[in-house]
Amino acid sequence: MTASLLQASTLVVEQRRKLFELRNQYRIFDSAGTQIGAVEQDQQSILSLLARIGTDLDVALPVTLDVLDAGGTPVLTIHKPWFSMRLSISRSDGSAVGSIRKQIRMGKARFEVHDSAGTRIGEVRAENWRAKDFAIFDSSSNEVARVTKKWRGLATELFTDADTYVVNLTPAAVEPLRSLALAASLAIDVVMKQKDY
């Protein structure tokens, strides 16, 4: 089951619809619409919970997300500390996969992608000012994946923070870029889109 999640060429990452979102939860589907995984937020502190309820500070809060395969087995863990735009990604055994860090810059959003040794191996670039579509490039500037934010309907867009991202990977997306591309769709949501109406 783990292989199908990390080897799929198309992943649809759909945030669960909630009127009041107190925990990040997502479902992951393949191109045929079969659920092949899920993402569950690990425990959060009472302070974080209260901040989510009473403020728009979601992007500043610490978050730990567990990516699970269809059987519920952990595959990846994604962690973002307090007031950070950097996420670290590790496998279920604790070994590091790499990190994704949002660049502070004017213009279209960009994220740097680093491997476990800290070497820059790619970049995630927004293709428009509204940051709805992103291309993921390797260190040679070859496009290896694409993340596209999809419209979920008027009611969902108006009354919830639930977003859907389609991750399309090319055959050139080999590990660790493959795992980091999946993590990039979650990084975009956690770092940029939590209160993006």
C-alpha cells in the first residue's frame, strides 16, 4: 500500500470540509478517485487550539502532519515549528527525507526544496500572482511535478478553508523529489492557504 501512495503519478490531496477547522485533515486519492492515503494532524497544544479558534494565526502555528497509506500505516511525517515557513519531512522510521522552505520575496511565491543533507535539489514556483498553480523543478530546472489548486464549489470556498490540490508527477520525479512533491502540496496549504478566502 505504501508503494502505491508514493509511486502514483497523480495524487489528489483533498482537505476535509469543516465549518470550524480545529485540526488539519486531508484525504489522498489516485487519478481514478480511489482513496490511497490520508493526512492527519498529530496532537496540538491547548494554546494552538485556542489560537485556531479565536484568531487567523493558523500559518504561524506549529503543525505536525502524518501521511498515512490506505491501510493507515505512517509513510511520512511533516513538521512545521512555531512562526516558521520551513517544513521538515521524514519517513516513518524517523530518517530525514528533506525540507521545504518558503522564500521571503516580492512577487510570485517560491519554495526551496532541500534533501536530507541540506543540499538544494529543487524549487517550487507559483505560476501566477494568486498562487493557485505551482511547478516543481529539480536542481537542473527541469519540471518534475505540478501542483494545482482546484475549485471545490461556491459553498465550500465561501464557508470553509478546505482546499484540493492535484499533484502530477513526471517519471523524472525520483526520490526524494517524489515524496517532497507530495509534501509541497501540504506545505502550500499549511504555510500560505489556511486563512486564504
